[in-house]
Amino acid sequence: MNFKRIQEIFLLVFIVIDIFLFTMTKSNKIQPTNTPVGNADNTIIKEMKHDSISVGKLSNQRLDGYYLSATQDNNLESQFSKLKNQDARIDSNTVVSTFRNIIKVDENDPHKTIDHLMKKNGFVLDGKYFLYNKHLSNKNKVVYDQMVVNSTVLSSNARITFNITKDHHLSGYTQRELNNIKILHEKSELISEEHAVIRLYQYNEIPNNSKVLWTKLAYTHLLHIGGEDVYIPTWMIATESKTSHKKQIKRINAFNGASFKTEKVKIKNNSQNVESENNQ
């Protein structure tokens, strides 16, 4: 399927999503994104506090974003000759590599050691295009997300995950990468962090007596069209119950404030980190 055809289909889907959001807005009495906020948002934040929902300082800054298309890079094996001091193989389009020599990492902040190594040729493929993700990292693994258009992609298809041993050694990593990244539509203004959290609350997806752990703006998977995947700017919002301590990651479309389905998360060793299990 050619690029023009993908754009046509994509624009049709875009219209359908907007119609769906309009319907949700009317049925749920949610304030439209282009309605003046200010006092209204402050009132909702007070309502959240009344419901024992704790939030930190939320930004009102509105950035720009794009609709992007990309494909999975299935030719990483052809670049194995660039790698040094490791044994790499391909498993389901994923690079699985083991380091031959012991690599000691910082015990408290292993990513500091890895940040330095990522700049060196032969450590991983295209290391300069990946950025550390503290929210998905813990003492057993360090996660790096692929960078695109002044942001990152939050997807297992665009990620390097390093394995850390109990002795604080770097044992190996897995890597998947996107390529053929294209902008499908001119840039549009996104909703702010504050408005994303408010929208999630208005959708009744933040339970009472809970707290917002963190938020992150990144590109996530929207749909698959003719062999290519479409990614859009998304506000990732992690919450935790103050009673059960259950943690969840939820997604808000940063273009229009629509809510995605709840992300599955995994809690390990009572860590404050949460792990998204979204495979797209």
C-alpha cells in the first residue's frame, strides 16, 4: 500500500475518532478541549483533592505533536558486524545479545554507566537514538526508548532493555527498533499535562483515595494500516491506590483527550516502578 493511500485511510480514521470523542463529550458532559479552562480546571483539581486523589504540580504548557507511521526494522541482523564483545542473535525480530566480558554498573544508578556506553560504537545498534526511561526501569533492568521527532516511542517495538545481575553487572540486552518513520499530518497543538489528568478523572479512571505517581508524554501505537503502524502523542498517567497499592498506567490521546483502554502493569519486588505490558 502506497504512502498516499495510507494517508487517506488515516484521515478517515481520524474523523471517526473525532466523532467518537464528540459523542463521549456530550454523553459524559466533558468539557471540550477548546473551551476556556482556567477556573474550571482549578475547580476540578479541588474536586480531585476532595476525593482524596493526590496530584503534584501539573503543567499547563501545550506542546505540538504529529501523527507518525513506521514499520518494524527487520534487518538488524545485517548490522551485527558493528557490535563488539558480545554474542547476538535474532529471535522474532528481536536482537538478543549477551556480553562476553563483565561490565560493572553503578549500584545506585546503573543508567549512568549505560548512558556513557550508549555513546560508544559497537555497544548497541543506533544507541544515540535511544533515551533512558526511568519509569520503566528498576534494579533488575534498565529501559531505553527510541527517540522520534523530539520525543520518544513508548512501545516494546522501539526499545532496548538491559539486564542487570544481582552483582550489579550488565549481562546483556534485547532490542527492537522502528524504521521508515514518516509524518502523516501537519503538527497540531496537544493538550497539557494538567488537562490530560483532568480528562482521566472525568472519565472516572482515577479511583478515589489514590495518587498520580507520574506522567509522561510519548508516542504510542494507535492502529495498523497496510503493513505500517500509526503512532500518536499520548499522555501516559501512572496511578496508585493508597489502600491496595495497586498501580496502573492509563493513556490519554494528547490530540483530543480521548481515553485509551487501561494498560496492563506488573509490579515487581514492591518497586515504585510500574511496567507497561502493552506490546504495541
